Amino acid sequence: MIYISLFTVAFMVATIVPFGSEAYFVTLLSMDKYNDLLLIIAASLGNVLGSVFNWVCGYYVNYFIKKPWFPLNNNMIDRGDNMFKKYGKWSLLLSWVPFIGDPITFVAGTLRYSLLPFIILVSIGKVGRYLLLYISLSWVINFF
């Protein structure tokens, strides 16, 4: 059940909830009660699928942009658009960065960027972040 909750938090963070999943992830890791690999998989999968949700929203932007619950405003979309136009597909590696990552994944959908390369690049960034957190926490625990 804890893996599902981590998946859900990571998914929501990548879409509409304005906070990070890192604290929850690190807390679960530090408890040493759960399988580390499953925690990494749950967090990564939820976060990547949340970005795919953003891509779908971008793909169908004309329908979603008018909804009051839609989390991205025009300023955020413009920032993501500028980043994507400046750095192209490689900007998707920054999809994990707060405040710019979600708009970048959304803009990729509006620009109809291919889904498979999108998933690969977003996964590299998001899985890499959780692996870096895992390695950092392991190092800190072993160091102290």
C-alpha cells in the first residue's frame, strides 16, 4: 500500500500538486522498512506517468486550457515554450525541475513531440533524480 501512495504522490506532483515528492521518498527510504528498489520504481513510474498526463493535456490544449482546475497558466506555458524552443528535446531532461519541468512537458504535447522519445528523455531525468536522492541518502547514512 505504501508503494501505491508513493506512486500517487509522485504522479500528482508531476501534474497539479505544488510540492515535491522528494521528502516523502526520502522519509520512506530512511525508515528502512520498505524495499528500496520498489520505492524507486513507484516514485519514478508515478512521476513519469504524471508527465505523460501533462503531455496529453498539451496535446489537447484547446480543451484543457479553459478549465478552471487546469494548473498551468499562460506565463508558465510561455516559459516552457521558450525553454523547449531554445534547447529542444534536451530540455525534457529537466522535466524534474520544480516550476519549469511541468510546463516543459506540457509544451512538448502542444508541439506534438513524439511520445516515445518524450518518455525516454523524461524518464532519464526523473529516474535519475530519484537515483541521485537514493545514492545521496545512502552515502549520508554510511558517512555518519
